[in-house]
Amino acid sequence: SSELTQDPAVSVALGQTVRITCQGDSLRSYYASWYQQKPGQAPVLVIYGKNNRPSGIPDRFSGSSSGNTASLTITGAQAEDEADYYCNSRDSSGNHYVFGPGTKVTVL
Amino acid sequence: EVQLVESGGGLVQPGGSLRLSCAASGFPFSSYEMNWVRQAPGKGLEWVSYISSSGSTIYYADSVKGRFTISRDNAKNSLYLQMNSLRVEDTAVYYCAREDTYYDILTGYYPRYFDYWGQGTLVTVSS
């Protein structure tokens, strides 16, 4: 299968920790990357590779993977982290990309 | 500063054509692979097409293969998407995205990711 699956929505209390997961067969072969998207804005890369953050991304964002599951963890969630989060990876052919359906994170 | 600026979106009737452009600046455009990603209103992200740095390798999502053509002009620092036989379901914001990679010494892999995105251009296909 070339699909990635994500929970549609999660909520987290301000300052607490939330983990967003992404599952798919292709994740056994390829790293996932993670994108944050706020309403009306373009996506922003937050995690890539094994666990790398682009310049400017707070260190409360971290990534991990095991088997067919990739995870994005926000440790100490802030109000500004409320957004949609998408995982992305190559598909099983290695020539195409696939996005997960997205997880809406609400910070309470 | 890396900048990607899309243009060319608009309203088109089903079966019509449109050409999107993405003007790149702030980085050596000819050294980077590029992609188009779209997002239908209220929906998630969908990868559309990939082009290598030289333009010699191209891939398309099954949903657009045979109707869309990606190209680039490295002399003009520009990426294009020619969209023909447009359908109502092609209605979306279209983003151009720069692709980057690095060598992961621990795994021997080359993880790939979209590190910069444009602001997007809206394509509406409707009669």
C-alpha cells in the first residue's frame, strides 16, 4: 500500500505533550517528513529525516520512527502550535510522494 | 532569503487549460529538484508532480498523469505546470515546493523533504 494514515484530530492541554502518529508500509523503507499548516498559510517543514529540525523550528518538536510508524512529538505544547500536521514520505515505488490525511491539533 | 512565488491561477471551465508559474529566488535554482503540491478547499495536501534539477526526470501523480506537464527553465529560475483537460476535482491551491536531501551516515539513506514552499495560487475549475 502507498497510503499513509493519521488520526484526524488530537487535543493537548497547554504545556503538555502530544504525539501524532503516521502509519504506512512505505515508512519501513523511507523516513517521514512533517509539515505544520495554519489556516490560510502554506505548509511549513518542522521535522525531516531521522529527527532533524529546520532552522527556526523550536526544539519542542521532535520526530521518531519504528517499523511502519513515524511520530511527531510536541513537548510542552504552546498555543501557537495549534495547526494541521501532515506527514509525507515516498511511496513504495520510490518515485512518488504521498501525504497523510493530516491531524488537527487543538491546544486547550 | 529563499522565495518561491506562484502565479497563473484563476477560474477556468472544465476541459480548459491553465499554466502555472513559480518564480524562485535566493538559492541556486538549477541545483534543486522541485515539486508541485495541491490542496483542494478544506482538504489535505496532495503531491502532484516532481522534476529533477536538470529536468531530465519527471514523475506525476496518477490523478494528473497525461493531463499535466511539469517543466522548468533554469536560466529564468522558473518552474511551470501546464494543466490541460482540467476537471472540477482539480480545483485547489497549487504550491511549488523545493525539495532537499542529505546523506544520513547512520543509515546510508538520502531522506527527502520539501523545505521551502510558495504561498500558493488558486485554480478554480467550474462552469
